Amino acid sequence: MGNRLSRIFTRTGDEGLTGLGDGTRVAKDCARVTAYGTVDECNSAIGMVLAVPGIPTSVADLLVEVQHDLFDLGGELCIPGHRAIEDRHVEGLEAAIERFNAELPPLKEFVLPGGGPAAAACHLARTIARRAERCAWTLAREEQVAAEPMRYLNRLSDLLFVLARVLARRESGQEVLWRHDRSRG
């Protein structure tokens, strides 16, 4: 493969337009660009989870694979008509959710974001995955988009929630639970 980014700046976006993967020029704030840009943001947030020292290898390996999937998903959103995410990707997330969730106790309260650096970063990635899903649905209401990217992002946020629980228990021994009965002094 040749050099894809031989020039980092081109000045072609200085007027508020950007190029899609098929060469079409669109506004930088259009729904398609917002959707794949938010997927990229989610991928970066997962990179922050991976940057925390000491996360379990099983979690790290899974998240690196997710990062590759998200890059493919972003490409699917960036190139109208392109397909990259399939049912098998969604099913892989579901299997991982089941595997990691099996070792966790049932929840009786809501979980607050926190529990340690990796868990907190995972919660942040989860919320960005939710936003990416909303952005993809906004795009799907305007243009043709396959269902798999939205399903993938939905399952990804579930996976990141479960992984945040796993990481919180590893980092601090427990999750930070919402206390609905706390006094308001």
C-alpha cells in the first residue's frame, strides 16, 4: 500500500467542506461527517482506556479488535454505499458481553462513572459510543445506511458498560453505585 497521507494539510477544508471516501464534497457539519467523526472520537476514547497501565490482557485484546472494527465502521459511514460491518461483528460483541458479564454480580443500583482511571475512561467511551449511535441514526433518517453499524454501536456501549464494571472491580474492588436514598443536606 502506498503513502495514503503524503500531505497532512491540503487547505481544501478551509471553506467548511470535506471530502467523503468516494470523493464527494460535503459540509463538515453534515450528518454523515458528524456520524463518522463521532465514531472516530469513540475510537480515540477507547485508546485512552488502552493507555491505562495494567488493564487485563483479555480486555486489551478485545478493545484493540473493537478499534479495528470502529475504523471499518467509520469507513462504512464515510463512503456512501460501502459495507464493512456485518452480523458477525455484532455477534462477536454479544459473545464478549456474555463472557465478561458472567463474572459480575447482578446490579441492584445504577452505576456512576468512576471506579478508577481505566473504568472511568471506559465509561467515557461508552457515552461517546451512545452518541455515535444517535448520530448514525440521524444519518439513517436522511440517507440509506445499513442496520449493522447502529446495532454494532448499540452493543458496543453495552460492552463498554460491562467492561467498565470489570475494570472498576479490578481497580478499586467495587463499582461506584448511585445512592438514591442519600440525604440532601
